[in-house]
Amino acid sequence: MNLNKITYNEDLTVNEQTTQPIRAFAEQANVIEVLAPRSDFNAAFIVLQGLKGTALNPRLRKTQRLYMTPLSAEGVYNRWNFVVPGAILNDMSLMNSTGVRVQVQFWYATGNSLCVEKYDTETGIADLLAADYPSATDGQFVRVIDTDTDWYYDADTSTWIDYEDKYQVGIINEPTSTADFTLEKGTYTDSPSHAPTNTELILQELDKMLRYDGTRSMTGDLDMDSNNKQCSAANII
């Protein structure tokens, strides 16, 4: 695993970061872990952008907000991590990016907003919210990433209802300063690829002439008399 770690100050500026490059040819191996000395965040998202030198690559748009997985706390720091998809790194590599710029966005709730949730489903969310927030009061709401809407609790029906929009009140998004990593270019493939040489192809064809027990698969005599090709010493490999 190629772990790249970023530690933030309380004002979300970068305190320190690792320096090893992100490898474009290593699927499921590039992990970005972030630590922030804050306890009031409910969700963290990462945004990636390709670099050319120290400038943003004009041929690539930044990614959408990508959900980071929360981890156990480390001292005063909360932790999240993210496995960088190979497809994103392929695009950056093919567009001649030389680096990857990372920004993290921390979202948290205030007032009537209880939390930001991601359930990895778009069905049964009302039941999931009822189980997670049994003490919710009328009008309190939760931002659900899966539907990209806010859900509010209706005390009259004792159910959670999709607002089908966002209240835009009570959800605060705090972005960090950016951190840059060098990108080792390459193209990810599902399995190692190899282009055989001419010699290998010839050997493969000759190998087809042999049985599994080592005997030749050809029958009868091999008559070379009909071969009129004249060979000289210069033609012999």
C-alpha cells in the first residue's frame, strides 16, 4: 500500500504531509489519509485535481466531492482515508499530469441539522434515519449524501420525509488548504500486459508441433526436397 498522509492544523492549514509520489499504475494501492484536530465534523470529502508543474492541468476538471471513510481517532485527531480510483489516475496520466492536488472538505451540522449521513443506498432511508435518530424532534433534519437532499422528521406522522431539496441552513462546509503530491505516470490494467517478441512468437508456433509427452505431433516424413528456397550462409540466422 502506498500511504500518503496529511495532518491539518486546527485552522485546516496543512501541518505536515508525506512526500512519496502517488503511482498512477497501482490500482487500489494509493491511499490518502487525513488527520484533523477537530471533533465536530460529521463527514469528510476529498477533491482531486491534476497538476502540470505547480499549475492546475487545464485539460482536466477537478473531481466531484468523493466520500472519505471515517477511521478511529488518533489522540486529539479524527482520521479519514480514501483509496484513489485507478480510473482517475489514468486520466491524469494520459493528460500528462505531473502531480495531484488534494483538498478536503469537512461538513458538519448546527442548529436543527443533526448530521450528514451516507448510507450507500437510495431505498429505505426513512427507516435507517428512524433507527439512527430515535429522539429526533419535529423539524430536525439530516443531510443524506445518497439522495443529495435533506430529510426532516415530521412529529405528526412520526416519520422521516425527503425534503427533495436542501435547506441550506445548518450545514457548514469548511475546506482545507491544498496539498500537492508528485504523480508517477503510468496506465493501470487489470492484469500485467506483455507484448511477445518475434522470437517468442516463433517458439510458440514451434511448441505447437510437440505433444504433451514430448513427441512430435506431425505424422509421416518431412519432405524438404520440394523446398526450392536457396539459402546462403548470409541468410542463416
